[in-house]
Amino acid sequence: MATDPSPRSPGRKLLLGAVAAAGLLLLWLFAVWPPPVWYAAHFPRETAFMAMRRDADPTAAEQRRYDPIPLADIAPVIRRAVMIGEDNRFYEHGGFDLVELRKAV
């Protein structure tokens, strides 16, 4: 006795579609925005600001260099000053400042 192959259920199709969409989104994100680990071996030769300044003053371009340094070589007080300058409540909210998000909305 042969059995009819049953068609896939709508729930399974929806789940497969969601997984495929998530996979495509993840692939697109890695293509557009490489993960931070990628930058450890692929530093840009110049930043957007360097290019802008090069166009404004071509003679000064020779004086500018992009030499990234390890985070461990930066003094802790400077790291903290930069963090405070960017987001003085970072250590209180851990990355998502709901108060500021609410203000922005």
C-alpha cells in the first residue's frame, strides 16, 4: 500500500522561510560590516577623515599616517576619558541606554 507524500505544513514553511531570511541577513551584515576581529588584520590605509583632509590640502597628506596602537598601550585614564566623552553612563547601563533611547524617540 503506497502512502501519499503529505505536503509540508504551513508552519514548517514559515519556519524555513524565517531561517533562510535570518541567514541572508547575517550574510549581508558580514558583507557590509565585517566583524571587529576582521580589523585586527585589515586596517584601512586611510580613514574617511584623512581622505577629506587630503583633498582639502594635498601637501599635508604626507605628514599624516594611520598607525593604530593596541588598546593595552593606551593609558587607562585616557580610555576612561574617551568613554566618558562618548557616553558617561556606559557602565551604568551596559550598552543600551534606555533613558537616552526614550529621549530620542
